[in-house]
Amino acid sequence: MIGFVLYLLLLGLVAGFLARLLVPGRDPMSIGGTIVLGVVGSFIGGFLGWALFGKDLSQGALQPSGIIGSVIGAVIALLAYRAVTRRRAASRGFNSW
């Protein structure tokens, strides 16, 4: 169990870093935020693999994915995070540029 958690944290760090590298723009995020981004991306990638390709149907929809799925999921999560925070800043009257 502890090995799985450590694997998930390391995979989250790598996937989150790669997602932040691939998506242009500034993301003031800590290392913890990058790990959370990657872990969330891993589960998004696992869900997409399950939904689109029928991969690992016996494991269910909520499952971690490999590095490629994790990076794709982290990019999606990062773009969604930016859209939500940009919309929230615009509704407060702040300039989001």
C-alpha cells in the first residue's frame, strides 16, 4: 500500500511538471500543487482510458493511469483550473492578464 502511494506521488510530480511545461503560460503553483495536479490528471487519464478504449473494465472508471494518460489528464485538469480561476477573477472585477 505504501509503495502504491509513493508511486502515485512520484507519478503525480512528473505528470504535473510535464503538464505545466506543455501548457504555455504562467502557473504560480507549489510542488504540492504540482503533485496534486498530476495525481488528479492520472485519474482523469484512467477514466478517459476506461471510457474511450474500454481498457481495464473490471477495475472500474476511477483508476490511475500510466505516464502518458497522466500527462494528458493533467493538461486537461490544468486547462480546467485556469478556466475556473480566470472566470472567478473576472467576476470579482480583477484583471486576469
